Amino acid sequence: MKIDWKHLFNWEISKVYRPVKAVQSGVHGYMVAVEYKFHGKEELFFSVEDERMYTTYVNPETAAHECYEAYVKHQERQMGRNVARVR
């Protein structure tokens, strides 16, 4: 197995997918997918049955939208840094 040392710590986001309704292992919820440039795709699942989430968020849909917005802001900051490096 060859390790790609150049991109090992580069978690640059290439795309963030909007929250969608999803079913995972028979549990309903919302899915947010984040695609990284060098590390593939990560899917975050916010379950309707997870009661611990209700202490912080109103519902899983709100949690998924806030997660989506956080990743979009993170991606925008990365793009801003990349533009500043080119200048």
C-alpha cells in the first residue's frame, strides 16, 4: 500500500450536497454528503429517532441544514484562501 503523503492532510472540499430525506437501516432521517478532493465522499446521517439531538437542535432537518451551511461556509473559506495563494 502506497501512502500519498502529498495529499494525506489535504481535506479540501470539492462539493457539498444539500440535505435530502433518506432511510438508513430502516431508520428515517436526513442525509448530508460532503465530497473531498482527495479523500472521497462522506455521508452524514441525522436520524429522526435520535433523541439526544433535540437538546441542541429543534429537529433532525434543522440539524442537517445547519451542518450543510457550516460545510458550505468552510468550502467558501477554502476557496478564498486558494485565490489568495494564487495572487
